[in-house]
Amino acid sequence: MIVGDDTADTGTSDTTDTTGTDTDTDTTDTTDTAEDWVSTHGPEHCGEITGDEVWAADLNPHIITCDVFVEGGSVQVGPGVEIRAYDKTGIFVSRDGGTADFGVFGSEAAPVELRSDSGTGAGLWKGISVFPAAGTIELHHATIDSGGGFNTEANLYVEGGEALVDHVTLTNAEEWGLALREGARLSPDSTALQIHATMGWPVLVDPGHVHSLPATDSDYTGNDSDGIYIHATGLDWYDVHESVTWEHLGVDYFVFTPLSLEGTANAAAVLELGPGVTVRFADDAPLRLAYHEGAAGLITLGEPTAPVVLSSMNSLDRGAWPGVRAFDNTVDASFRLTHTIIEWGGGFNADGCLYASDAGVFVDHVELRGCESAGFLFEDNARFLPDSTDLQVHDSDRSGEIRANQVHTIPKTGVDLTGNDADVIAIWGFNHEIDHAVTWANLGVPYRAETHIYLEGTALDPGVLTLEPGVTFAFAADNFLRLSQHGGASGLLAIGTAEQPIVFTGADALDPGAWAGIRIQDDAIDGQTRFEHVEIRSGGGFNSDANVTLYDASPTFINTRIVDSDCWGIWADSFSNPSLSGVVFENNSCGDVGP
């Protein structure tokens, strides 16, 4: 920051009476009327201070005639003091590196007032600025008015270190009521902070110390822009390195730089958002967990009538900001979203409102809406944690994307994944085989296989996939559902009902050969491979020759339709002996069962 007059006179005016001073005040005494305080200096103050001074009400009003630089000792301002600052002047504590204390000890009965000598317009004087070398900084029952002018940024500007504010009111600031920069923070004992009538925002703060803003008896409204302006001073202040809580302050939080949670293996950085909190993000500002491999978590404590909202600050369009992005050092037990809305995310190559890679998340009444690409996009072994419930995805490109081995973790109760451009769950196989017994629920939208899907378990723990009645399993062009392709034990229990059949089909077309089909190898368990009230259609493409291909496999088909193959309905080698009962074959170009 730039400060003003460095050529001002040094020293302050001394009073003739420096005796009888009692500044050993109890700051919790709200009835202190300043009778025991006697000034050692004043009423005019200008230049550098390097020793102890007391400014008391006996010399009211105290006048700041030029910039005051407190570079040593302690300045204590007693109850009931009135400080009037000439225009373009200010109070600077430890600006040049000297260690100094500055305390304002107003009381409820005798508050302290610091304002311009010329009126109440915004930015008429420079306010109070505190720098990293400062010692104890505390303000009790005080009002600072009309500061922040002449490039000082705020009524109260703190750079590095800590300040205590207790029943402090900041009004008519030119840009910020309070600015906390380069890791500056408020003391945990701070309370009752009131910021009003600021021409800009009430607070400017680095991400790592937002939590230091007090909620109790505080009010951040009535400014030109009501909200907490979160912007990292520089690269060293981008990350949150400890577990913190952001409370509902009556205004939204606005995040202008990426918000990254990065702790350690022994102390994860967990951000907890209280009921009713809304955080709004700039276009290119994601909320990132463990992006740089530091352990992290996110816990939202929304309530039915006070949800947590994570949104864009600029737009109500899909992809207006990147969204929430959790990486593999995210702590599962500390990634819990309750009564939470994440909206308008997925932009800037983030690919979803809620993105996770190798992380587990618990959701309870979570709504993802207005998302670019997908509501949720889970890569590697990302998954929903047990007991997750009530997940909704609306008004997005598509419902969600997830790896094949984690599909079964999608919540089953209270789920609504409809109202999107494509109401589908996109599934990617890659190296994520289904290697144990799982069930895929009927979620009311199709599953869409973007790659081959493999069922590969062991003899002791076979990869058996059970599909609930009513499931539609659609495959993109040239993709198979493969059982025991690599010699692992597997099975497929597709048991629908007459009212809710299970359907295997092409994802992009219903023509014969729209997908490759189901291929069952000899290590599949016959007794756990069963099709009942199923329709298998449009397979046999891409040289597979059949809707169902059997190699030394003898599954059971009951009340099943096998139709519209590009070649055989079922292709079975000489070692296969499928059980067929009530099977209907139609429009299979090479024949029903062959060769």
C-alpha cells in the first residue's frame, strides 16, 4: 500500500501534566468513564512516536495534524477519546519495522471515536494502518469513520499479524471497512464488528483467515457491495492450511482467487461451512481439496431451511465457475455435504459441479444444478460414501459420470437425476473392473457405457453384477459387456419383471450392430449368470457377430427378448449349452442361435 506524507514533523505535542496516569484498564468493564485516564501527550499529534503515550479524554479532541508513525513503545487511547484527523493524514503502526503496540480502550459508557476533522465523507483521511512488526493491536468500543482514502484502502488496514476488535464500528470507508492482508487475521476474541456505509465492500481478506471474522453481534450490511471479498494477497496466501469454519455472517462470501485447502497428513485443512452460508466464486476460481496433495476436507452443515450454497458470482449460466474439485488426499471422513446446493459449475475444463478423483464423499440432500458436462464427475476410484442419500441433478448437460467399479455407490434413496439435457449416468471402464459382487439400482435414468465394461473377480470373491428391475444399460458404439475376459470369476444377474424389464441396448442408435454385445467367457459362473425378463437388442456390431457371445459358458435365459442383432441372436461355441425358456428371437440377421 502507499501511505502519505513522509516529510511530516516528528514528535507529538506534550501535555504539562504526565502524572497520575492509570492505564491498567479492564477492557471488559463497559462502565469505564475515563476518569482515571490522564493524557501524557496531546492534544495535537504528528510525526514519529517511539515511546509510550497515553491519549485520554481530558484533552479532547485529539487532533492528527500530519501522519503519525508509531514505531516503538505503546500508544494507549482511553475511554471517551475523540480523535479528529486532518484530511490526508493517518495513523501508521510499525510501518517502518519498529515494534509498537496500539490500543484503543473505549467502553460502552465512553466509546472512542476516530474520524475526519472536516466531515463524514468517505476517504477523507487515511484511517489506521498496521504492519507486520506491530506488537499488540486491540480496539474496544470504538468507531472509525471516513477513512481509507489516499491509497490506504481501509478504515482499518492490517498487514500480517493479528488485531483484536471488540465492539468496533467502521463507517464511510472509501474502499474497504476492514482490510486483512498478507495473512493478517482478527483475534479469536474479536466480537461485535459493525461495518456500514462503505463505498466498496465491508471486508477484504486472504482465504486463510476468513474464519477470523466474528459473527456474534456483527453486521456487515449497508455498504455499496455487501459481502466478504476474499482475494489472496499473493501466491503465498492462496491456500487454507488449517481446519476452519466460515459462519453465516448475514452476507455472502465472494471468492476472487482459487480457494485451495491444503493441510498435512497429521492435520488436514478442513473447511466447515455453517448453515445458511453462501459462497460465490469468480469465473476461474474453483474450490479445490488436496490439489497440491495436502490433506483436506469440506464439511457443509446446511439445514432444510438454511442450505449451504456454492455458486457463481457473475452468471447463472452453466459452467460459470469451475465448481468443487476434490483430489486423492481428500480425507473421506471430512468430505461431507449436507443440505447443499452446488450450481453453475463445471466450467474452465472442470467438467462438473462436483468433481472427485480417488476421493469419497458423503452426500445428504445435495442438489447439483446448472452444471456444464455433468452434475458429478468421478474419476479413478472416486465414490459416494455409505449412507449417502437424496442426491438431485437438474438442468445440467448430463446427470453424472463415474467409473464402472463405483457405480454401485450412487445413492439409491431420494435420488432424482432427471431434467438434464441427457438424463444418463455415463460409465467408464478403463482399468476399473467390477471385481466383487455389486448391485446397480434403478435410478430412473439409463446407464451409458462409454467404454468396454469388464466383470472380473476371483474364485473367492467373483465379480457378480446384479441389475435391479427397470434398469436400462446402453452402450456407445463398439463397446462390449465382457464377463471373465481375463480369466477372473464373474456373473451377471439381470432379473427384471414383466412390468420392469431390464434392457441392454445401443446408446446412440437402435439399429442392428449399434453396439458390440455381451461376451461371456468360460470362467463366468453359470449359476450366477441369469437373464430373466430382459431385452437384449441392437448388438452384434464391430465384428462381434451376436447380441450374446458364449465361450464355454451356459447361462440361463428366461422370458427374454433377443432382437435386432447384426448377426446371431446368440453365438455359442460347441462347449456352451445355454438354458432357454420363453425366449423370443426377432430380426437377427444371421439367425437366432448359431453357428
